[in-house]
Amino acid sequence: MPTPREALGYMRTVSRGSPVDRRWSVPGMVLSRLRHGKRIAPKDSPLGLQDVLEQDDYRDLGTPELGLGDRALDFELPGLDGGPPVRLSSFAPGKPVALVFGSYT
């Protein structure tokens, strides 16, 4: 079961919104939790907030597995607008590449 600090940290992260999720204030989430209980999810949703926070996979997201100077694992992403896929190892061989990800929601 997540601690109140972990739940608040999650709420702060989600409150910022993302390109696909609207902003949601922390006080609004707390009020929703008081109204709807621990799930904070639609009735037809298989998982609620409590379920997500309790999963080991979720907890692992905040723990980096690579250290400074470690080689990143190779991966492939689909190209934009149906273009050819892009593989990290062929994108910029021998040069540093910065990957920036947006929302975790």
C-alpha cells in the first residue's frame, strides 16, 4: 500500500497534465478521492489509483536502471506520419542522443 507521501507525489505529477490529459489540481484529486474512495477511477475501469500505486512495475518507473555513461538498450520506434521506423543504434551512431519523454500517464 502506498504511503500518503507517495500518493501525493503521484497526484503532483498527474496534476501537470499532458498533451492527452487535461490539468487536474491536487485539491481536486483529494476531493475526488474523498467522494469516490481509494479507486479514483470509473466504475468500469479494471484498475484504480490504489491498484496502480501498489504494483511493483509502477514503483520501478522511478528507479533508473542505467548509470551515467552506461549504454542505452537499443530500441525501435515507428516513424512519424507512417515513415520508416527509427532504431536508436542507427539514428546517430557514435554520438550522444537525448531522449525526452512527456507525460507518464
